[in-house]
Amino acid sequence: MKHLAFLFLFFLTSQTVHSWKKDEFRACDQTPFCKRARFRKPGSCTLIATDVSISDGDLTAKLIPIAEHDHDQDPIKPLTLSVSVYRDGIMRLKIDEDPSLDPPKKRFQVPDVIVPEFEGKKLWLQSASSEKLDGNTGGLISVVYLSDGYEAVLRHDPFEVYVREKAGKRRVVSLNSHRLFDFEQLRVKKEDEDWEERFRGHTDTRPYGPQSISFDVSFYESDFVYGIPEHATSFALKPTRGPGVEESEPYRLFNLDVFEYVHDSPFGIYGSIPFMVSHGKSGKSSGFFWLNAAEMQIDVLAKGWDAENGILMPTEQSRIDTFWMTEAGIVDTFFFVGPGPKDVVKQYMSVTGLPAMPQLFSTAYHQCRWNYRDEEDVENVDSKFDEHDIPYDVLWLDIEHTDGKRYFTWDKLLFPHPEEMQRKLAAKGRRMVTIVDPHIKRDDSFHLHKDASQRGYYVKDASGKDFDGWCWPGSSSYPDVLNPEIRSWWAEKFSYKNYIGSTPSLYIWNDMNEPSVFNGPEVTMPRDVLHLGGVEHRELHNAYGYYFHMATADGLVKRGDGKDRPFVLSRAFFAGSQRYGAVWTGDNSADWDHLRVSVPMILSLGLTGMSFSGADVGGFFGNPDPELLVRWYQLGAYYPFFRGHAHHDTKRREPWLFGERNTALMRDAIRIRYTLLPYFYTLFREANVSGVPVVRPLWMEFPSDEAAFSNDEAFMVGNSLLVQGIYETRAKHASVYLPGKESWYDLRTGTTYKGGKTHKLEVSEESIPAFQRAGTIVPRKDRLRRSSTQMMHDPFTLVIALNSSQEAEGELYLDDGKSFDFKHGAYIHRRFVFSNGHLTSSNMASSTLGNSKFSSDCVIERIILLGYTPGAKTALIEPGNQKAEIELGPLRFGGQHGGAAVTIRKPGVRVAEDWKIKVL
Ligand code: NOJ
């Protein structure tokens, strides 16, 4: 039996690993709800809003069909509609079946995603005003206050909901303007009906029948839409239907374990965030989020898509139309008015929560491979980093470290001394990460399985038995993490007592949590599997990984008595996952196309909350040649999450295995990341406070710069750095667009380039193009050590890139790098301003957070001035009136010595204090 199981597993893995088959996954026309919805024509919705009133602070109505009822069809019951408004420009629209009309089942609303504080932001509507459209000749609308500049509108007949600017009444986002809205109500099955759905030998019993929802959403003043990860495709979403579009699938949101995903496709992969952002020439952005965890498909419609059956729309505003379809759930949608891109992101985060503040070590470099074989291998790899003077912070162990894929255990032969192994790493300030997946081996001698099955904690199949699926360990079951009691049970498994062999320097990797089920339909769990309260898997599929990630992160918090920030990397994700940790883009391939697509993928994740993300450096499948690997390190050094990883069939590729020159190049790339850690950490804090992502599209910083709108080869790291990847072999030149009016300084040479222009630059193997924006100050740490922990007390360098008015500003955030004390005020947050030849450091920390203090003895050892024109000799430091020398110093960056720049040497001022430095 064991052999058979092994053979089966071998067959599956070798199949899936070597051939990504499009036909393993359902296309829209093989998915009945998608096919039906896509077939609908504009104008087909006949619902109108009646009984419009204000109740409980909301604008409410019933939706009823106006058309004559077709007697062959079931009667359409009224749907309930409510519009609520929240502080900061957020409108929420909910539409559901009326519970008082006894639908056969309560439809699923995703719990635990909206943060509790959000309800506190609700504005209680007192009244609605009625207006007639088109100068009193048109239909009736009810208008309510949304924010000072915006209003929410419900049009009655036909029903339509939108937000608009108060002055000028220009629309921002609207729903059902094309009358494509459709809501399949739950009903009793007729005798001759067959509700089952079959796909590649799998039968979905679909006991509740059709229950899909679809509607159109329009974004005004828009030229592009972005977001709705996860897809391996361009950042600006290409149209999927309409004139000029060859046959295309809609963007699919369905968490799937897709082996060898192709680099340009709207197919769904590991995670789903149903949040879209629009942006246009006006410099304005808006957003739309649908809180629904069932399979979703979204069309972006090309201009003229409705030429035949179009509905008259306001024509003076540019517009992008989209069409949203889901298999189940309710309409629970959020409209964000912006008007700036950062405003939209903040509005979304006020609903789903801010990204967690990571531990400092996790923002440094991670070394992973499937698998580091044994303790000796671990020790070897670790010491080679030191031998080659390459810093790294975390060593990862994949599934083979366990005893037969039983998570929380260790293979006793290969890893006999896990605690000692972790301690040795910890002594150098390094951590370890082990993998813990959701499939639990169905083995009665495995305590975790015994416990889970006895308590009834597994997800149940349609017949009520524990669902039994196939994954790495063979026959496996999956904890029902929708249930808070089960999440808390799971969290306990991470205590030092339960996770034998774990120590405080061990952190966790959640993989395969889509969930992946090798023998399931589309390599996942059947949709009719049951969760807590009879919720069908179809209703919550896209959030399974989210709950698993949440339970694991909570486990690490509990393990450390609430004192240690968790680090959990997850493959699957949903809206809100940003509160629990990092994600990566899964099993990419070692080719240039996957290197290129990593940037739009990471940008989409950041835009939709998942600020802490990265792609496997080097590419997971296949063997990168040294040039590709080097380019990947050079780009990966700027990913928010920076980890090298590889499949077990690939050749070893640690950075020292490709000859001295390539080792030096990879070392330089990794060192660049370590040099910039203070800047990255400051950006992670910015994301944690405001939601603005660490890595951003150019247009987030330059919202009116049209040339930036569809550029996804370059990206901003914070507001100060612009990075352009090199995506082809033997590149001699690169075209780099530098936005804005101010100039940019090459990070290595200090050479200036004009903004608002595309520059054709020579490139060498040494680095990819990267620039600091004039007018910014970037904090660095230039002394290189083995790990970030060992840099804790090192002095800082400030790089001041002056703009045309000889001014610049920047920030530095630091704390203990690991605890939650920062939440009570234990941090340092400085603002640096250079103006009139003076550099001032002032406090930015909020005084309202609490009395906890963080102190640091760190000083500033060097200040580099880029673009400083008058000749300067000395600098005077206040208070104290000390002098510091000014000279031409090397513009060191990472391991490289670049051009010379005006440098204030050893000013010796403390980062924690107020001071002023005058350049004389
Ligand atoms: C799939 C993950 O995406 C990959 O990173 C990992 O190495 C394998 N599973 C084995 O755990």
C-alpha cells in the first residue's frame, strides 16, 4: 500500500512539476456560472429600487423586477439593499436575499476580514434627498452625504448605485450602469433538474444549486485599472473582452496550486484579493472592493464593448467598464473615492486592516532551498555565507526536514538536534524557518491527526465524513480553520512545549494552503466540502489560506507571550492577509519572462495591501544561468521580501557556486539590501501606519505623469528610489523613464539625470539601474556584517539628494526590531530636512501612543550630499558648536565604490536627538 501511495505521489508530482496543463483548470466556458454571466447583454437587468428609506443610519431599499414575470420561471423575490457610508470617503453597498422570506439557506458573508475599528467609522445617515436626473426629466435618485466632497447615489429605476463628486456631479465609481446585474436566488430544486457539475472526472453535488451573482462596475476619469491579484500578467490590466481583444479568459480569482504557471495569463493562481484600483490622466484614482471569497471572474472591457446593445452613459468622462461574476455569497462591496492613489489604498486598508510591522530580520535576505538535506548541510551553507562575506539572516527548511511530512516533527536521522542547530544560527544573529502546511497526515500514530480527528476538527466531505485528500504526506485531512475554536487549537501547536525541537529563533512558512489537494478538482478541495455551520467550501474557498495564515501567526504571537512579532510566509492569501505576514509569488520559473513578471506581480500585491511580498530569486523551476541569477539578485534586493529558493530537481545555486566574479556580483546585490535596511524598515513602518506599500508603481508618486501609468518594468521603493530591472540577456543598454520635473541621481555613481525623460543608459553586469530622486534623504548602514541583528548598533549614513532648490527631506524609523513595544511608543522616528544649507533632525514620533521608550546610541557617521553646488569646507553642529570635516568622499553603495560626493565626515550626532548641521 505504501509503495502504491508513493508511486501515485511520484506520478502526480512528476506530472505536475513538468507539465503545466491548461486543461487541468477550468476555463470560463467550462464554468457554468461564468459562462451564463458572460453571455448576458447590457440592459438585461430589470430590477428597480422601491421602499427607499433611511433606517439604522443606512439608505435602504428593496430590489424588485419591473418586467412582467415569466410564469415558467420561479418568482423573483425582493432583494434587500443597503448603502452605508464611512469616514474618509468609503461607501458600502450590500445586497442579499431577504431573510424574512425564508431562503433555503443563509448565504455566506465572509467574517473576520473587516477590522472591528471599521464599524466605528460609520456615519449615521439622517436623511436622503431626492433628485430627478437630466434636469428634472429623468428618473428619481436618492442622494446621501458621503464625505465633504462626495455623495452616494441610488438611482431607483433602473436600479444603479454610484458615488459622485458633490461639485459638478462627476461620477467616480458606479455599479449596474450597464444593467448587467444578476442575482441567482436560492430555491428549491425541481424534480427534473440536475444541479450537479462535472469536471475531469470530479462531480460537484451542488446541493444548493445556482447562486451566482454578477454585475458591471464602471470607473470614471480612468485610463487604466490595476489590482485584483494574483495573476502573472501586466500591472495595468489588459482588457479581456471587446474590440481588439482576441479571445481571452476573464481574470480569475480562485486560489490554486498551479505548477509552472505561465508568465502572462489571467488564470487564477495562489491568492485572491477582489480589490481593483483605477487611475487616469486627471491624476485621480478610485477603488472598488468586493468582500466575497467564492470563485470570482472579472472582465476588463475594452472601449466599445457595448457598441451593439449599449446603454447611454455620461460621455464627457473617460471611463473603464468592468464586469464581476462570482459563484456564491452576497454583494458586500466598498467604493473608494480616492482622489489620490494613496488615498484609495488607505481607504481600502481602513476596511481590511494595515499591514503587520515585520521583524527587522525578516526584511533582510533569506536563503531557502527544497531542501537543505540535513544538519551538516545547514551548517555548511551557513558557514559558506561567512566564508564568502555574504550577509544573510534566515535559513529555511522545506518539507523534507519532517518525519514523513508530519509537520511539527523532525526527521530523526537528518535533523537529530534541531534545537542545537537553531541555537548555532541564533548565535550569529540568524533565524530558521520551517514549513508547516495545512494537510495533516492521516496516520493514527501521529498525535496531531489523532487529536484533530477525535475532536472533529477536520473539514467534512459532502457525506459528513472527514474529508480525505491527497497531498505530500499521502492521505491527508485539513483543519477547518474557519472555526475560531479550531484556529485557536492550531495556534497552540506552535508553543515550545507542543512543537518539540522549536526555539524562539524558529519562524514559519505556510505553503499549499489554497488548499492544494493533488487528487481534487483543479488540484484543490471539492466545492461541496463542508465547514463550520454548513458553509460550503465553494463559499469560502479563497479565504481558506487566509484563515490558516491567521491561525499560524496567532500561534507565534501566543508562543512568545505576545511579545515577539510573528513571521509567517504564506502562499495563499485573501483580502486582509496583510495583517498576518508576508506572501510570495509561488512556483515561478528560472527564465527572463518570470523575472520580468515578478515586478507587476509584486506591484499588484502592494497596491492591494500585501506590502510584504517577493518572488523566488533565481526562479523555482529550472536552472538559471549565472547571468540570469545575478540579474535576479540585483532585482530581488529591492523586493520587499527577498528570498532565494529552488526546486529539489534543480542544481544547487547558492551565491558562491558560479565562480568568483558572479559571487562578487551576487554579494554586492545582497549587500545593497543590507545597506538599505534602515530605509526599508522605515518604509515597512510607513506601510504599517498608512497602508502605502513599500514598493510602488511610479504613478503612485507621480499621479499625473501619463508616461508612468503602464510602466511596470520600473518601480519605486518608497518615495525616494526608482529601480529598473534588466530583463534580457547580455543587455548593453536600458531605456529608463525617470518621471517628474526634478532630477535623479544614479545610486552608485551619483551622476544626475533629468526627470520627465526616457534615458537610454549603458548597463554593465555590475548592477541594474537605480536612482535616488532629487529632494529626498535616504538613511543607510554601510558597515557590513553577517546579519541584520549584528548591525543593530552600527552608525548610519544619510544620503541627501538635493533638488534644484538645494533642498531635501526624508525619514528614519527604528525600534527594537522584534517586540510589540513600538505600539506603546517605544520607537524613534526622525524627520530630516535640508534647506538653506542646514540639515535638521526633528522628532516625528507620535506623543499619544504611550510611555514606552526605545533608546539608541547609534550615531550618524557620514552625510553624503548629492548635487551640492557651492564649495563647502566645514560643517558646524548644533548644539555643541562642534566642527566636522567636509571632503570629497566615495559614494559607496553595497560593496561598490562609485563616484565621489561631498561628504560630511563623522558628524557623530545621535539619531535619537534633535540637532542641526550647518554647511559652511
Ligand atoms: C510548493 C512551494 O511553492 C515551494 O516553494 C515548495 O518548495 C514546495 N511546495 C515543497 O514544499
